[in-house]
Amino acid sequence: MQIIPKSHPRAKSLLIREKLVNGFDNGLVAKEGLLAQGRGEAFDYLLGEKTGKAAMRAIKAAAAQLLLAEMPVISVNGNIAALCPKQIVKLSKQIKGKIEVNLFYTNENRKQAIVKTLKKNGASEVLGSKIGSSTKLSGIDSARRIVDKNGIFVADVVVVPLEDGDRTTALRKAGKTVITFDLNPLSRTSQTANITIVDNVTRSVDLLVEECKKMSKNNKKSLYKIIADFDNKKNLRESVNQIRDNLTRRSKIA
Amino acid sequence: MQIIPKSHPRAKSLLIREKLVNGFDNGLVAKEGLLAQGRGEAFDYLLGEKTGKAAMRAIKAAAAQLLLAEMPVISVNGNIAALCPKQIVKLSKQIKGKIEVNLFYTNENRKQAIVKTLKKNGASEVLGSKIGSSTKLSGIDSARRIVDKNGIFVADVVVVPLEDGDRTTALRKAGKTVITFDLNPLSRTSQTANITIVDNVTRSVDLLVEECKKMSKNNKKSLYKIIADFDNKKNLRESVNQIRDNLTRRSKIA
């Protein structure tokens, strides 16, 4: 492990990167996951590496949606398991939701390594790895169509952080309400999900847990109102503007 | 190797990615190189995955600078060797320049793999790997400070594609004229180099070879004029605007 001085201007970003590289070395993360992290880094840099107003609004809508869900499920891939396993387990406990491992580049060893990591971080049960418990979502080509009959298949709300566009579409077609974390406000996932949190998941998952805790005392009517007032497309345009404004500002300093 | 259908909307980008992943499997590319490729993909996506006017202007200035150079050297790292070895060799022949391997995350095996790839692609000589031929550039911490006495150390113009900011600064301090390829117009490398080609190197290195060929008949005076007329900072601002405009356009379609 390299030592990154706290004074480094990009120390936080480098620490996140280090977690992911460790996850790769420990068999959690695929090569493609390293590339995806790089794409995320670029967008996070452009967003100013902070949780903006639009992201905060999406987090509140997501919290309301999760509190109203009858059977929420959190889908976990290798990058999420490497970046924030403890936080994901915390979220699942807060919302009384299940955790399911679901990989784009499937591989039994990697799946088992992810399950182990999640359990080490406090998960009592992890779906998606038991033989005989799987079924298929229609409209999706990759290994990700295989889902757990007791998990995503029967969920009403699915949290899919760091997702691919095809799967988000398939989940929507299957009638699920989809909440995603995606740093690119223009990606197909961002545009297809019901609620898109355009933020670095390592920053915003804690904020989501916090909001779920705060809102747990709200009545149903007020939660429905939060969701009704939320406009995902409009919110995404605001994130695009955040990037545009950042580019202008940085360009003036440079 | 996966098969990517030509009809895929992002086929070109995926083919480039595949080259890099193969380079990783063959020991040319570091893990950090996969992350860097991801960052590049994001910026290329935002630039519209095409060579813009600003990039074309930088390519012309770079060609003029290389034709005027007394001793140009092209610095090659793992990503470049994986992405476009043949094109880099072609450029070195066109400008009668040397090729030197120089790695941020140094590793003897990786260096040898890169040298082998370059030679297989037609390079007659590759500097940077012989014991007893190395010396140090001051003002730089990483392994990249080690340069070849007969190469970068004595070069007047250095081409550094996919570079890090510290090294570009060190090369400038050492009095070199630096030409770089960088997809992020705001990066330290972009801002520090004399001529920054904000484009995907796999697209623009061919264009650079072409321009060098075309301009080889120009007289010195006209080449000097091209360089004098080129304003790198202004050109970089234009690339930032290209990204801004693309964001606006995509945001309207979405």
C-alpha cells in the first residue's frame, strides 16, 4: 500500500482509488471495474468532488422511496464491495432491505469474495450466490439477468449503485422502481432510473443512511409528497449545469 | 477477446479499451494505467469522441515544432505501447526522433515487455532500458526522473503522450519544449506543456504523422510562424468550450 500524504490536493480521490486497487488485488474488482472507476474519477473531478444541491435532493427522494418500499433490495457489485461495504450494510439495516450480489462480468470466485467481504462487514445474509435460488430477468443479455428469486426478482424498489444501462432498463421494464448512484448525469443508467444520485457513492451513501434515519418518523403522506415533488430529468440537468459551471470556473483559474 | 459488434454505438471506444486490457494481460500496462484509460474515456466522451478544431491546430503546431527540432525524443509508457505502438514508431521515423521508454510505476519486466512490443512494431532502437545509460532529471520524485543520457536528457523537444503533471513541469524546468497528448484540457500536464493536443492519441497520432509529412517541404520561416501564431492557453480554453457545448447538446437530447 502506498502512503498518500493528507496534504496532497487530490488525497481523497487517491485514497478511494487505493481502496479499489486493493479490491482488485483481493479478487473483488474486475479489470473493467478499474476502468469504470477511472471514468468516475473524471466525472467527480468535473463535479468539483463534492455533493451538490441536485445530489442532495435526489438523496432525500431516495430516502423517501426506500422508507415507502415494501421490499427494497440493494444490488452490490465488485466496485461497491471494494469501496464501501460497511456503509452498504448499514444502509440495508436502516431500510430493512436485502443485499444481493449481481455482477456484469460474472465469476464464481469473485462472487464468493464479495459475499465474504460483505459478511465480514456485518451483513447477516447476502443473496445472489445460492444455487437453486436464481431466476432470469427478461430483456437483458449479460450475466446480470440472473437474479435471486427471493431478492431482486420480487423487489419493488432496487438500489443499483454503479450500474450499466441495459440492466437499469430491464429493471424498469420489470416494473421495479430504480434508485442509482452514477457520476455521469448523461449516462443511460442516469437517464433511465427513477431517482439518480449524481455523486460519488462513497460520499453519498452515508448521507442516504442519515436521511433514512431522519425521515423514519415522517408520515407516509409527507414521504409521498417528497417523491411527487422530485423531477429526475430536471435534477439531472442541474448536475450537467454543475459540471458546466465548474469547467468555466476552472478554465478561468487555469 | 470479446467480440464487439461494429454497430455498437460505442464500438470504437470499446475497441480501444480492449487493446488496453490486452496490454494489461500482456504485462505492458499497470493497474493505474487502466484507471487512467477510464479517465480518458470520460473526457473523450465529453469531447464528442472526435478531433476538434483546437486539437487540429495543436497538431499543426506540434508538427512544425518537431520539424524544427534538432533532437526530438518520444517518451513512451505502457498505455501508449498498448494503444498505438506502430503509429508511434511511424512518427519517430517521420521526425527522425528517438523513442525512450519512461514509466511512472517502474518495473523491469514491464519495461522489457514495452521495448519488445515497440521493436516488434518496427522500432530499430529503444532508449531508457540500458544499464549505465541512465541519469536523473531534477525536480521530480517518481521513477520517471530516470532518463537516458542519450535521449530525453539531451533532447530539445520531447513528446510526452499521456503524461503526469510533475514530469511535464520537470521537463519544462530542464529547458525542454514539451508536446503532449492529454484528453483533459484542465490537467496540470495540459496547462504546463508548450503544445497540448487535447484529443485521443489513437486518433491524433496518425494526423500528426500526416502533418509532419505535409510540412516537411515548408521552409523554416513558415514553420516558425506556425509556432508563433499558436497560443496553447487559448487553445485549451477552446477545448473546454468544446466540452461545455457538448454537455449542453447532450443534455438537450436526453
